[in-house]
Amino acid sequence: MSIINKVAQGFFNELMNKEAETHTKRMIHCKQCKLLYNDSLFGETCNSELYVNPETNEVSTTDKPGFKNGCGCILRSKTRVPDAHCPLGKW
């Protein structure tokens, strides 16, 4: 499935309150993540301006070996797409 289709599916699932259980389970991980950013317009997002080392939880503003970049997604929608994945591999 293309990224455009996944985004559309996420917003549709959010609007129709589908995949609510999947969303709830995934957000448990997101709320503990250092990439979580509460955007004033979009709500909880995965901060694409930060990098995290999944092994050490160290945060950086620049790319380093072993670090993963946030995806920038709006989490209330992305977490409702069954085949979407966390950039850190948490779900």
C-alpha cells in the first residue's frame, strides 16, 4: 500500500473510529517515546526533527549511527493503520 493510501486509511479510520483498540495499544508506546511531540494544530505527532537511539534512548538533533529519525506522522491517525509501523520498531 502506498504512503498516500496509508495516510488516507488512517484519517478514515480515525473519522469512523475504526481500529480503536490498535490505536490504544500503540499509543502506550508512543506516549513513552522521546519523539512524541504535541503539535498545537495536529495533536500528538512523531517528531521528524529528532533522532533517537532505540537501544539507549539517547536523543539527538542530528543523524548518528544507530539512531532513527521520527516520521512526522500524526499519531491519532497512523496508529489506526494495521500495517503501519513505528520508525523505532516499537509496534
